[in-house]
Amino acid sequence: MKTNLNIVVVVLLTVFLLSSCASYYQKSYKFNEQFTVGNLEEAQKFLISQKKAAEKKDRLLYFLDRGVIEQMLGNYEVSNEYFEKAYIYTQDYRLNISYDILSSIANPMLKPYKAEDFEVVLIHFYKAINYLQLNQLDEALVEVKRVNISLNELNDRYEDKKNRYKEDAFAHSLMGIIYEAQKDYNNAFIAYRNALTIYDSNYQENFQTIAPQQLQIDLLRMAKYNGFRKELDRYEKEFGFTYRAEEKGNGDLVFFWLNGLGPVKGEFSINFARDESGGGFVFANENAGYSFPIPVNTSNDKLGESDLNQVRFVRMAIPKYRMRSPLVSEAYIEVGNQKLNLEKAEDIGEIAISTLEDRMLREMGKSIARLVLKQASELAISSKNEDLGFLVSALNAVTEKADTRNWQSLPNSIYYQRRSLKEGAHDVKLVTKGNNISTDTLNFNVKIVEGKTTFRTYHSLESTVPYEQ
């Protein structure tokens, strides 16, 4: 009777754990369904109806999605309220060691969502954009500076296993744009120069993103304004073109275009096996190119070879991004008779993939440790009741799951363009094109003020369904 009761407990626990592991994407299907097709008001209504989510383990994702939708609807102050809640939560989470303890002994989907490093950083980008729309340049500058502060803090924790995403080139470009709008031309020059260095030394190799030509023009202009003759000559030779002075009495338009949707997390598994080539044991997935050796101990208090030979169902679930490619492949803005191509400045999809890969290499030891604890419990139970041990082994294998939650309302990439325009009202057209979609034109009216910078933002959501790379 006791054995039967134990089996019932194990079965019920299995059902509970599986029902608790639905991803945020699955739970928020209605939001994603409305958001991805551009029904922003309906997406907002769904989030408003789900306010209790702000108190549960997916609260961070709720804050992030709410911040995005409010920004896209033009509610910039409300958007920043939610992004600030998200930022505060990420800081509180890092100080709560109990979350790490829970994740080491249980399915990571059962704990509150932590956020990938790049997601924490992008909170500051969104807040900066909101402040720019509100014409609060000082506040926007603070947020952009916090991008690099956050990156430094995050990478300082990793010692010699740092992320490839250790500096943000676009943040430095945006910092330069804001400094220039404030007439702080010396700091603008420094920021643009730093951005160029990061594109050349990091972004081009790791994220397939080269320095935009607009950044080169901005750097030349600041060299000219500051009277840096040597730097102007040097960069003109490096870029292969000469700086042309802009007309006096103009203002500036800076247009940010967010394209597509970022990747979503799925998972793949690596399985326990004997390493036939070198002896011992490994967790491996040949198709994915992963192989992690397991050291075998002979001491009595640790798992040895005889114990590992008894392993039955053991698999390790690893998170992996599934891409959503933008359907829009080209965009430009038209102002009067000027056609200005929008240039890529940030590839969030590439940054997401590299950040996750870097994290997995650092944290694989924790995942293996979690499985060893599960296996130890199975062996202990098997020694007393073989049938119950078999069920626990099956439970461990079935409930082993990667954390597949992520911030899914992010864009795939960020583009921008700036142009000097005469003072007054201007009609601006955003023209988007793609191979499998019709050309679309959106009209904006902007008012340019002499000596001032006007900011506009638009997010094109059209993307493919998630797919494996």
C-alpha cells in the first residue's frame, strides 16, 4: 500500500511540474498574437487584464512587454514607469541568493525569470528613447550612460569568461547624438569615436554589424566643429570621402527604425552516454556539436563508475534561440527630394544568440550539478524500491526542462538616420520593402526648430515564424 501511495505521489508531482513549466510565450499567446500583427490596442488590453502577472514569477516579462506596448502607443511616461519597475526588479533579483539555490535543485522554469544580460541593458535603451520623445535630453543621456555601466558590472562578475557583448557601439552613437543635441561637441566627438572603435574591433566580427556611414559623417562633423584638423584629415582618408558642411539655420531630424522581432527561446537536449572514444561518461548532442565530459570519482561519498552505469533516463535541457527573420529587408525615409537609407546600428538577434551561448558555457557546470542531484535521489530510492526508483528516474527525465522564457517584444535590429533640415514643418515618408511583402509607406509630420534635434521612432513588426538556425 505504501509503495502504491508513493507511486501516486510521483505521478501527481510529474503532472504538477509539467503544468508549471509552460513558457511565458505560451501563457501570453493572446498578447503575442495581437502584438505581432500590430493590433497594439488589443495587446495593451490583454496586458491590462493580466495585472496579476505583475506579482508572479513572470513579472519581469510583464513589465517589459507593458513598457514596449505603451511606448509604441505614444504613452512615454507610462512606458518608463514599467521599464523602471523592470530595472529595479533585475537589481533586486541579483541580490536574492535564494533564487539561485532554487534553480540549482529544481527546474529553472519554476523560479522567477531573471533576464539575459542584454535584456537588462536594453531596458536603458528603451527608457532613453522615451526621454528623447519627451524632449528630456539630460534624462536620456543618463540612461544611455547606464547601458555601458550595466555592461561593465555584468562582465566584471564573469572574470575570464566574459560575454562577447561587453560594450555597446550603438549606445555610444546615441550618446554622441544626445551630446550634440546639447551642443556639447567635445563629448559628442569622443562618443562617436568610441562607437567607431567598438564597431571595428567587436561588432563587425561578433555581430556582423559594421559602422554606419552616418556615424562616420557625425564623427567628421564633430571633428570640424571642434577644430580637430588632424583628426578630420585622418578620418576623411580612412572613410574615403570629404566632409561637407551643412547649411546654417537648420535643425536636425534623427529617425530610429526598429525592424522585425527578436528571437524566441526553445530548447534542445543533450543526453547521458558512455564516451566510447576516451572512456568515462559524457553529456552529448552530436547534431548540435555539444559534448561535456563527466569526471568519475572513486570515493565512496560521490558518484563513481558503478553508480553511473546504473543511470537510466538522463537528459539535460539546454535553451536555444529560434530566430524570427524580419520580412522587411530595406527601408528609407524621404524628405522633400531627399531619399535617405536607414542603416543598421544594432543587431539584437545576433547579440541575443552570442550572449546565450556565452552564458551556457559558463553555467553548464550548474546544469550538470542539478542532474547529479536528481540522479543521486534516484539511486537512493532505487536501493530501497526498484519500481519507485524507476518512476523517479522517468520523472527526472520528463521534468528536465530549459528556461525558455525571454523578452519577445524586442526588435530584431535597430536602424537610424539623421538629416539636417530647414526650420519649419516637413512631411517625412518611411518606405519599407521586402521580397515577400508589398511596399509600404508611412507618413510623419515633423516640426524642425533651428539648432534643435527632433526624434522619431517606428517599429516594423513583420517577421517570420520562429525557426531553427
